Amino acid sequence: MPTPLKLRFVPGRYSVARLASDSSIPAWASGSGFSAIIRADDELTIVCHEERVPEGVEAEHGWACLRTIGPFDFQATGIVHSLIGPLSSNGIGVFVVCTFDGEHVLIADHDHEKARSLLTAAGHNFIE
């Protein structure tokens, strides 16, 4: 197993929204706390606090966010796998966003405690 990771849950509930690929980045995507903006050829994805996403925007709501405490060497291997393996093999879906200093793993909020238990059993440590 790779070195145990330090993890923490990021406060708040999150949404993953999808806009057209040619959309401008909306003002509601900005603000304090974790957010991610990813433009692909066929979509603009925005992850942010759930309460920021306006009604009528296509989005999946109700996500909890856990993150690794880095930074990690960019050549390090197995970090994401050590997180998603215990979760996905136990029926927990994930949405992963990597940043320069760490990984953010979104899971359904109702799986919050189950995910904590599974990741602790896999040898990872939660800090508060």
C-alpha cells in the first residue's frame, strides 16, 4: 500500500454543474471555499458550493468533498487509486478534481460516514 494519506472533509455541500462549452464563466462560480472550473471541448463543468448554483442550471447536488493534505511529488503514483479503490469497490461513486497540492474527491453526502470508515480501514488518517 502507498504511504497513508492525511485527509480532511472540506466544509459545505457541493454541486457539479454543466454548462455549454462556449459559456462564459458565470459570476456565481466565484466565491470563498473550494471550487473548480473545467472547460472541455464539449462542456464547461463547475464545482462549487451547492447554494451558489442557480435554479434551472443542469447540476448534480448533494456532494461532500474530502481532500488530501499535500503537496505531493508530481511523479508520485497510486495516490488517487488509494482513495477511489476502497470507495468504488464498496459502491461509492466519486468525482475527482486534482489541484497542484492535492486531490479533492466528491462523494454523495449520504455516504460521508461510510467513506470515512472505508478510508480509515484502508490506512488513511483524517484530520479535523
